[in-house]
Amino acid sequence: MGIVAGLDSSAEFTRIVVCDADTGAVLRQGYAPHPGDPKATDVDPQAWLLSLGEAAGGGLLEGVQAIGVSAQQHGLVPLDAQGALVRPAMVGNDKRAQVAAADLVEAFGGRQSWAEAVGSVPQSGQPVAKLRWLARSEPEHAQRVAMLLQPHDWLVWQLLGRPVRRTTDRGAASATGYWSAGAGAYRPDLVELALGHHAALPEVLGPSDAAGTTPEGLLISAGTGETMAAALGLGLGHGDAVVSLGASGSVMAVHHEGLADPQGLITSFADATGMHLPVVHTANAVRALRGTAEMLGVESLEELSALALKSTPGSSGLVLLPYLEGERTPRLPHTAGTLSGLRRESMKPEHLARAAFEGMLCALTDAMDVLRGRGVEVRRVFLLGAAAELPAVQALAPAIFGAQAVVPQPADYAALGAARQAAWALGVAHGTLSPAAPPAWQGAAAQIFEPGEELAVGQAVRQQYAATREQLHPGAFTS
């Protein structure tokens, strides 16, 4: 069918992959960092275009027929009535909007009202909270805002030559806080609540739709957010979940419908295929491992992993509740971590090392059980992040999660997902693919780990953890 490209404009860099449209085989790759401070929360979007141009240099896009765009989520690009930038784009997990987010929760009647309206409760990073902050902190800028875009919307608009029509997709729209994945519609009233007045919003395209064609004849697909693009690049389907192992953690799964969670533990995203991606976040994951390594005087997580595997399941009775930064799931924002079960025989480095791994994985299983409790099926768990390569994680995760664990080989999955979306839109435009399903590219190369005979042992570890959590924080998941 031809050649397609996918570009991922993350918070720090642009990656581009050029792929065979039929098989997904990667033909060429490009990379360039964004100019400027990668930790900045206010960014000139031109930096994204400069990075894109550098990454695409050297004829990288020669012969490409269609491009898909993936970009960082939770960014806000505010434009005036003429399409000019009102102020620098607000990106990243912007802590400035924490008070604004809490203000919005109260102004709209509480967490349950928000969950029912848009499938999520405002967080500081979301565009809806950024709008509230803008209205309160920079009213002169807020008054000029006439159009709201996210980074991927803005990039697609630029690639198409800044047409009158502005577009987004349901995946990126579901991260705004003013579009409902369940209803598939905007809530303009929430924009007005946050900003103080009406603002135009981009048209939400379907998964296989094209945003347009450049004057040179290059088709640009709908594009999407990084999370949704990575899910498409990994080839996730029904029954698949992704556990992200960063300093904090998250559990995301493919589901057939949007979920409104009265407690606000679930953020209901849409995916890039017409399905849904409910997500549950934890405040602590690998930071618990790093803290334990420092406490034990161990220099690396690899050494901590080897030490943990010298212990036995259940860590000789030690249980670590890894709530080192408070916790989001369960909602215990002001608590601290707890080490329980200390006895003379358990006070050995290897038992504490294993308790850290078991505690991290059990806390993530708590998050997974929030989804399972709402009818989300989990048969396979994809483990992402550098910590997924640790032998202790690979040994313990399948039994504790109660599911097959998949550790994909490192790859630019967001860029691959964007390329797969481009191939889909191109195929639909040519009449060779159905709008109902993306092209059947080969899935991610991965290591597979089965729970096997350790399943019962893993469930016993879970029970020990849950009993400790319930004793110390009774009703944490029911209050």
C-alpha cells in the first residue's frame, strides 16, 4: 500500500518512524530534542516545529504518503480569534493549577458530578484546570482566548497549513476535562465554568478519519495523545492492561465502554480505535524501590532486585505499604508509608528488599482491582518502564497480578502507533481497509512470563498485603 510515518512529539523530543504501511516494518527513524528547557511548563510551540524539522531532515520522509501525529497530553495551546498564540503553551504536569483544579471540583458540585459529566475529576495537569488558572492568574490573557488546542491538534493544524478547520481526536479530547469519552461529546459549559466565557473547540475526528491533505498531497491522519498512540503501537486489545512503572505508577486497560467512577479513582480516556482506556494512577511505584535501595545502602535497582530474590514469598512476614508520597489509589493524600511485620527473623536486608517489590506490585494490583471491580477484563499485563527489566519484577509480577506478564522490547511505541493510524487512514481513503479496524501489524516483540504454579503463592502475598492495608487504613477503598 505504500509508506507511512508516525511522529511522536513528547515533552522533550520528537521521534519519527517511517514504516511499511502493510506490515508495520520500520524502514527509517529520526530523532531530535526540543530546543529550550525540557522541564519548562510554559513553551513556545514553535520549538515543536523546529524539533520536527530537524528529526525529519536528510530526506527521512521521502516517499511517505501519510503521516500520523502523536504528542504529549495535558497541554493547552490558547489561541486568539485570529489564530495567534495568546501566551506560551502550558504543558506538563503543571503544579500551578492544583488550587484551580480543587476549585473546579467544588464549583461543579464535587467529584461525583465531574466523574459523571466527563469521566474524570479535574487534576492540575488537565487543560480544564489550566483554563481556570489562566482566568484567575492571567485574566488579560484569558479574555483574549477564543480557540483551544492541545499539542497534537496544533501540530496537525500547522502541517496542514493552518486551515480554517481545526481538528482533534477522541483520545486527546478525553484528556481535556471538558469532553466525555462515555457520551462522545464536548461539555462547553465546563469550558465556560473554567475560563469564564465560550471558546471554540476543535472538531473531534473518528479513529480512521483524515484531518486533511497537504498541498503536496500528503495525507495527515487524525492524530492522538501519546498514551493512546502507545496503546495502538503496542497492539493492545480487549483483555490487555498496561502497568507503567515510573516513580509513580498507573494501570490502564482496554474496555468497551467509558467508566464513570463516583470516587474519581478512574480516569476514563478514549483510545485511538473506538474503544476506551480507563486508567487508575498510583502516587508511588519505583520511588519505593529507590527509597529502599538507599535505606539498605544498595547502589542500584539491579542489586536490589538480586537481593530481593534471596528472600522468600511474603518477605518473612514483612509488608511495605509504599505510600511514601501519600497515595492516590486508595485516596490517602496525607498518609505515609508503613513497614509492618517486623520480627527478629525478618530483619534482614533481603526481606526488606523483597517487601519493597511485593509492596509496589501489590499496590499496583490494588489499582488494577479498581478496574476489575468495574467489569474490566485483564488477561495480559504489559509492563512498561525501565523497572520492567528487573528480574525481581519479572519473577513476582505474574503471580501477584494473577495474569500473564508481557515485557515488550524497547521501541518508539507512540510513534509506531501514530504511523499505524496513518496507515489506517490511508487504507480507508484508498478503499483497501475498513474504518472498523486498524491494519493488522505485527505485535510488539516481547518476553512472556506466566504465573504458573506460583499463582497461589502470589495470591497469598496479596492477601497478606491487603490484610495489613485494611488494618492500618480500614475502609480505604470503600469510604
